[in-house]
Amino acid sequence: MGTAAIFCLRMSVLYASIAMAGGLYMAISGDHTAAVAHAHLAIIGWFGLLSTGFVFRNFPQVGQGNIPWTIAMLLAIGLPVMVIGITFVSYENMSMEPLAILGSLAVFLAVLMLTFRLWTIKLS
């Protein structure tokens, strides 16, 4: 599979493509109910995973070991869970709100782990 950096970079373009397709669908259909989910997918999926991949790639000491893979998996799996939950909530299906919460917690944990890693590892 390669490094966590490459995985993050590949996932970022995948999520960006899905977000753009969703944006096109909303524009064509005129139904912007899922705009919040679309925005989360675009920002966290594209920018979040892209920047995480660049950090892992440009600071090898941050991208080494199992922790970067844990961060990458939490982002890659937590994001679609969160977006699916947000989408259902946007369409007033509150029974799916736990998905939004669970996915959000996974993404938040990944960001906290990356923050801790960046502040505790000596960067050159």
C-alpha cells in the first residue's frame, strides 16, 4: 500500500472527486440540502488529508511508525461515516445522528493525534 503519506494523498483526491461530483449534483438538481455534508467532505477530505499527507511526506520523522497509519485510517474511515451521518441529518433523519457524532469523534481524534505528534517530535 505504500506509506501513510501516499495513502493520505490518494484519499484526498478521491474525496475531492466525490465532493465535486456531489457539488455538481446539487447544482444541477437545485437541491442544496446536503451542502453542509458536501462542505465537510471537500474541506476535510481534500484539504485535511492532502495537508496531512504533505506533513508526513515532508517531515519523515512525523510520518514514520504506526501512529501516522492510525491517523490516516481515522481520517479515511471517520470522514465518510461523519458525512453520511450529516447527510441524513440534513434530510431530517435524526436517527442517523450517531453516525455524524461517531465520525466526527474519529476525525477529531486524528487531528488531536497529529497535533500531539507535530508538537512532540523534533522537526528539522
